Amino acid sequence: MQTFSLSGTLPTGTTGPAPAMQAWLPNEADRNGAAIIIFPGGGYAKHAEHEGKGYAEYFVARGYACFVAIYRVTPDVHPAMLEDALAAVYAVRSRAAELGIDPDKIGVMGSSAGGHLAAHCLTASGTYSADLPLAPNFGILCYPVISMLGEHRHTGSAHNLHGGEPTPEQVAATSPELLASPQTPPCFIWHTREDQGVPSMNSLLFAQALERAGVSYELHIYKEGPHGLGLNTEYDWGGACTKWLGKILA
């Protein structure tokens, strides 16, 4: 495992520790040229380790270069988290040749609040900078927080992201289902109906937004399972995701 600092990659103005990425790189003979940047969940209050390292080890064994981004959380507030996510995309793309990565095959992945960050990265990168290549090429969302409004939002994530109850303007700027467009990259999404922490309606809302925008996606809603499953092999979502990646990256 290697560690890369994101400090100075984008003008974030942070006064805290430099955001970093932990990297898992496949052997040269095994790599397929694609990269996955992983955002662990944790309600924008912490980083859930099982939603980072476990994914990285799974996908690096299948030829993907994997990077777990240690992005800022509370007491920092939006847009700090999005800045760190986009900095991660930019950092990997800037070093693509060195790392044996195709700069057009860099995706983002996240679980729970990390899924919100990944979805936000997919839908808001174009509004942040028109001059830097910040947009990911695909997304993988695992039981994601999506909406910042309505009965299905995750209140803790919303409050931590905004430092309190978000204003209507903040809601509009940080709800990926409101930001999806024809330019949004393709996405793989999975959730469970029994998830009481983050209702599966979050994934359905985002899938509906992608459908309206004409964006390619694959959605799996499994019947059983609590929130925060991580790399759960009972439903083999990882196998389904690997097949999907093989199709979109061919």
C-alpha cells in the first residue's frame, strides 16, 4: 500500500491535515488500466474502514488500481468534501501514465455518505472547474445517501455536510438527484430494502434521475440486509459490478 497526499492538488484552503489517498496497485501483469477511487462512509463524521480497505483488496485482485480517499469530515463543511473528492480524481489522472492507468477509465465509488460524495462528484464536477479534468468516468454507489431533502434524507449526513440544517440553496447544490444531467457518467448502484439507516429510496431517486437524463446505469435492490454491509458476498454484488465494469470499459 502507498499513500499520496492531495495537498495543493486543488485550491482547497484547508488549515487541517492534508487530505490523502491510500493506494492498492495491481501487479503489472494483472492490471487492466482502470482505477477506482473509494470514499468510505461514516455520515461525514468519520471514515468507516470496512468501506475502504475491503473494497480496495477485492477490486485490486481483479486488476483495478484502487485508491481510498481520506477526505475531510465535520467540523469541515461543504464544499470541503467535494473539493477533496475532485482533488483525488485529478491526482490519479495527473499520475495516470506513471501508475499504468488509462486517464479515461477512472471511476469513483462510495458507501452511505461516501456514496453521496461519489454521486456528488459524478454530477457536480463540471460546475467546479471548466479548466481542470476533474470528471470521473464511472461511478459505483453502495447503499448511498443521495437526497438532502424530504423524508428519505439521512439527517446526520445532511447536518454534518452543512454544519447544521441546510438552506434551500444548499439542498439544491448538494442533492445529486437534482444535479444529474446527460453528462453524468454511467453508474452501478446497489441497496437493500431492509436498510433502515439510509432508505433504499435514495438509490431509486438517483436511478430515476439518471433515467430521465438518459444516463446508463445498473440498479440492484436486494431484499434483506441492514445498512453498512460493506463487501458482503451473500448477494455477489461485487460479481455483478465486475461484469458491469467489463461492459462499460470495453
